[in-house]
Amino acid sequence: MKADAGARPIAVMWENFGPYHHDRVRALPAAGIPAVAIQLFGRSSIYDWEDSASPPYPMVTLARSEEDISTLGLARKLVRAVRESGAGDCYFCHYEYPGVFLASIWLRLRGHRVFSMISSKYDDYPRVAWREKVKRLLMLPYLGSIVGSERSRDYLASLGMDREKALVGYDTLDVARMASQGEPLTKAPAFTDRPFLIVARLIPKKNVPNSLRAFARYSREQTDGRRLEILGDGPLREDLEALAAELGIADLVDFRGHVDSVRVSEAMRRSLVLLLPSTSEQFGLVVNEAFANSLPTIISSQCGAVDVLLDDGENGIVIDAHSEDELHAAMTRVGTDEALWRSMSAAARASAPRGDSSRFVDAVRALGSAPAAA
């Protein structure tokens, strides 16, 4: 259903925009919902996002970086950006930023409806009681939320939000973009030529050492010559390369470093299965990417994507992040049974729409049509 021609746009804000964020906002005007994009800073404090072409919607950047603006200055600029855009409802990430909290209160007092966007789960890391009490206060300005997973809904309920006003649809991307970008396979690789694949920042929570140890066991037991390909960079790269050499698999592991989204899609199309045994993972958007490219995944139960995308044993396998044995068993199961892999690959592609940005649009529609009262 198209929006009225005179409908006020909604404001959607993140710290910094990358391809996933643009996917979600781009889906809004395509569905008849006018939108304005607001990024707090011109660069991310965590991610090295790729530059995006000029988006088909207004976009405002408030400051070059977090160091270039005060808390009060950020709040003022955020309020001004919303007001000058003519936006009505606001969807804000980063509830933990004091400037965002102040702006949210300010906007509520001026008649705007403000919603949060969040992927956090209670089991992301050990929680401290007094911090959780502070978070309950920080969530007070929000009338509802778009969340990553069912566990995110549970977590917001623990912070005082009505669970029915927390709607899944946050961690999404444009499945068609992911499936079509880059060069298509001219010839499908043979089953045994498909490598295990890791796409991750090389940081502790991604649990790459466990993947290397499980792969070393697989390589000793199987004679298929299968490889492990790692796309991503980070502070642990040298240690991981040293571990691969220590395990005797350096000649079977390809460290590719950071690659762009197009190269990720191309790698996924020629791989066997994605490994994501993270010890902490709010969601795991790389699973959305994998499913868009018909790639099943071996994933830890810690990942929020398990709640939304995974059918254990059908489009992937769910494991305990801390169990090398479970990871090794799952790799062996998929790597030695071509019929199973083909079935999982088809199921992964069929599951991809669950992680499409149209679900973000659905959540915006549902929250936007809800009564305005808190």
C-alpha cells in the first residue's frame, strides 16, 4: 500500500551508514514511505564501510567524528536535522549515546514519536545489575523498537518495554542486491573444490582459533584436499597465521584480508559452508549474505540470527561456540555428504527472504500504524 503523497517522512538514524543501512532505508521510499537518513558521524568508530553512491533519499551527517562534537551539540544537531527534514516518526539506533537520549526526550516533548533500533540480547555478555537499571532509564523515551531477534525482544522486555511493541526486522539487507552483485559462476565448482569459508573481523569473539583447530582435525581425517578461506582482517591476523602454521595447515588456509561486499558474494557462491562459531554475536548479518547466495552455515547458538534464520539441520547446523568437537562434527557432516550439502544449499536460499530489508519496512509500517500513546 502506497503512502499518501503528502505523508511526512520518517527519520532513520545510525552512527554511520554502510551498505546494510542503505538497504533498509532504500526499501522505505520504494515501498511508498518517504524517509530521511541521518548519520551521526562521517566515519564509523568500528567498521570500515564501503563508500555508497548518492542514495535516493535525503541524507544528513551531523559531525565528522565523535571527537568533533559535544554531547549537547550532538543532541541539538540531531533535533535540528529531524525538524528541518519535516520528519514525523523517528527511528534511532545507539540509545546508549547521551546525546541521542537527550535528543529523543526533546523530540518526544515536541510531539514526535521516537522508536529505537537494537540487536542486543541478554546473553551477549555478563550483565551488571546497576547498568541494566541505567538502561531502563535510557529506554524511557522510546514508544517501541525494531529488534534483531526474539532474544532481543526478551531483553527489551527486561528493560521495561512492552514485548509486543518490539518487532523483529532490524538485522536485514537487500537479498536481491547480495544475490546479484559481482560475477556469476560460469561453472559450479566440484563439491570437493568448495572451501569452508569465514567472513569476519579477526577479533576474539569471532572464535577463529576454534575454526582452525576443527579444520586441522578435518584435514587429518579426510583426503579431499578441501581448503579454508578467511575473508577479513583485524588485530589477530598474525596470531591466526601462526596458529595455522603450528597446526600444520598453513598450506590449506587462505587469508584474503579485507575484501568488499562484491568479492564476499562471489566467494560465497563458490564455497561449501560459512563458519560462524562466535562466542558473542548480537545477530550475524553475514548469515543473511550467505543465504542470499545459497550458502548454508555452521553457526553458534550465541548468534541472534539463530532465532530468525536458522532451521537446524536444514539450512545450517547450530553448535555450541565453545565446543571444538561440535564444530568439527558439523564440518565433517557437511563436508563429506554432497546430497546433504545440496539440500542445505537450496534450503538456505529459500530462507533468505526472512532476512530481507522488506521485513524492516514491515516493522516500520506496524509501528507507524500503532496508537501514539506511550
